[in-house]
Amino acid sequence: MQAPTPDLVPEGARQIRTAVVIPAAGRGVRLGPGAPKALRALGGTPMLVHAVRAMAASRAVSLVVVVAPPDGAPEVRHLLDEYPLPGRTDIRVVPGGATRQESVGLGIAALPEDVDVVLVHDAARPLVPVDTVDSVIAAVRDGAPAVVPALPLADTVKQVQPRPDGAAEPVVGTPERALLRAVQTPQGFDRNTLAEAHRSVAVDGEGATDDAGMVERLGIPVVVVPGHEEAFKVTRPLDLVLAEAVLARRRATDGYV
Ligand code: CTP
Ligand code: MG
């Protein structure tokens, strides 16, 4: 048993336990035909393996729950066994659902009792730096019930009235860009806050794309910490080109595998 890190353990208290839920059950429709997105290779290694390693790189993380495609849990378990982690982080694999919200809910349901802090991290953000992970965890441990990493926007955003079939869409408004943030993952939560949000917010249509948004609906405050450019989500084919370039640079300069 590893000695607890002294600064995290007040006298007489047990160590705060932090786990990560990684939703990886999506198909990756916008990336185009092929294997489920999380299982596609980035620099020869499955995207999911990069994402798991990025979470395990944080010393605070003791458990990662991977939410696999609904019929793919045995395959994902087998795959992860081929890429063992160097440290002491445990990995559990559970089958996911039809929406991201359902998949995250199934991951939360698989968390052991003694987990206090939960991060939710997209498998599709394989290159998030450990400093971003650590700053999210630190903010939750400092008492914030919900924390999201976020960046200012480069583009101006318009609100429109959606029209079918590619018809020109009327612009309804232009929110002030300086007040907007693009949010990333890992998002971090006090475990009870996240569980309550997933219990009480119904899945509607495609479900929530962001867990912090569900917490907001409970009227619980959410705070932002600085995100990172390299925490971008691999969504479309061009994102894979960028991810390969970031990976190649890391491998050349800092020995990243
Ligand atoms: N996700 C999930 N279960 C689903 C849908 C999505 O676990 N039913 C996960 C994805 O695997 C991904 C994360 O949620 O790691 C973010 O979703 P997104 O980027 O939209 O991925 P996909 O849904 O796979 O992509 P697309 O929307 O293009 O099909
Ligand atoms: Mg999706």
C-alpha cells in the first residue's frame, strides 16, 4: 500500500479518492466510416489508450472507468490489457449506452463507494496535458462542486434560426465573444453533485453533451479553469491531422510514447 501524499491528508481524515469516467462508446460518425472513434489509431496507438494514459499521468487519479461501445466491452478490456499502465491506476471497463449522457451515467454507476471526486473525460480528447487534469482536480478538492477547463473563442459566434435542407438561416443574435468560453474535458465534480445531476436530469433527444451543463440545471455553481489547446476534441478528419502533428512533436521533443 502506497503511503498517502501528506499534503492531501488532513490529520485523522482518509485520503480523498479521485476517479475518472471516460466515455468511449461513441461511433465517431463525423470522423467518417471505420472502427469506433476511441479505438482508432493515433501514432499507431488507439486514441483511448492515449486518453487513459493522460488521466493516469495525474498522481491523484487512482481509478479509470472506461465506458466501451455497448457490445464492445470485452474487446476494449482486451485492448487495454495490451497497454498496461506503468503506475498504480486501476482500470475498469463497462458497456456504454446510446447517448453520451447515458454512457457517463453507466460509468458513474460503476464507481466504488469510496470515490469522492469524479472527472469525466472524453476519449476523443487524447492529448490533454497532465497540468490541465491536475488543475481541475485541485479546484474540486479546494471545494468547487463542478469545474470545467475552458478557452476563449477565436471565432465570433452567431445564434441562428435553424432551417432544414441547407436553406439560408436567419441570424438571431451575436453574443459578445469576450463573454464566451469553449469548454473541454476533463470536467471535475464532487461525486455526489455529479451523481445527483445524472439522477435528476432526463435524457432528452441526443442527451446532454456536457456534464457541467447538467449540474447548472440543478442550480449548483460551476467554475472555469484555464483549458489547453492540446485538449481539443478529435471530431472531424482534420482534427486527426492536427493530433498526429502534436503527437509527432511530443515524440520528437519530450520522449512521449
Ligand atoms: N460517447 C459515448 N457514448 C455515446 C456517444 C458518445 O461514450 N453513446 C463518447 C464518445 O466516445 C466521445 C465523447 O462521448 O469520447 C464525446 O462525444 P463525440 O465527440 O460526439 O464522439 P462520438 O459521439 O463518437 O462522435 P460523433 O458525434 O461524430 O458520432
Ligand atoms: Mg457524438
